[in-house]
Amino acid sequence: MNKTVLNKRWKEILFAAAGFGPNLLMVLMGAFFTDAINPSALPAGSLQAIKDVCLITPALFSILWFVGKVFDGIIDIPMAAITDNLKTKWGRRRVPIAICFIPMVISYILCWIPISTTSQMANTIWIFIWSIVFFATYTMCLICFYGSLSTVCANESQRLRVSSYKSFFDTISYCVVYA
């Protein structure tokens, strides 16, 4: 048994809540961001930072966004292998989370800041590059989060309980984004 077991319910809930921020960013990226950069995709009367300006090349963006999501799916296994074999004095999972959290937030912010109001191609490439960074760092953070369950939970019952709490917080992030 590991010394870092979550030994109180409030610790389980707090641990589960740690995934709220990264999950909220990912839900915002998937649900709102792709519409926000193309005003024709938004319903009439919607708020947008740059009114009636399409910030991307829609045909190319959809292809690059697809490539980014495929990249996100492909890197899961290699990143999991990296964290499974990582040995540091702080453990296998803490270092990747600490390293990836800042670039994840910065790349998310940079996706929302267009570099040009006249060049859709430049914005499309800009967003693609930063979305790749975002997807990679988000994946590493969440892989480490889920991978750490086996080391911080005492048994299967506790892992299930912490996962259920995480699902609760994920549902809140979906409600925040879609409401």
C-alpha cells in the first residue's frame, strides 16, 4: 500500500476536482472555439470579438483541425508509456503535469488571439500549431491524472468513487460551456 493514499473523502473529491480546469478548456475548444472563429457558424445575434470577420480559411481549417484531433488520439499511447516509465523523486505523474499545465493554458489562450484580421491563412496555421500544442499538453495532463489513480487510491472501490467524482466535475464543465 502506498503512503500517498487518499485517506479522507474530501481528499478524494479535491483530487477529482483537479481535472476540472483542463477538461473545461478542452470542452470549450471543441464546443465553442470552432464556431467562434467562423461567424457564419454562429446564430444571428451571437457575440463575437471581431464582428462579421471569418478568422480562418474554413476548408483548410477543417482538415487541419481533423489532423490535430487525430494527432491527439495517436499520442495517447506513447505519452502513457513515457509517464509509466518515468522515474523522479516526485513520482511518475507529478512532473509531466507540472511541465504540461503552463503550455496547455498558454496554447489555449494563443488559439483565441488571431494574429491577423486580414489573413485567414495565417490565422488558420497559427491556430493549428497552437492547437497541436494544446492537445498534446492536455493529453499528457489527463493521462497522468488517470494514471495516478492506481497509486493514490487504496483499492478498486476507491478508484471507482474518485472516477465518479471526476465525472461529476466533468458534467459541471459541460453545463458551464453549454449553458
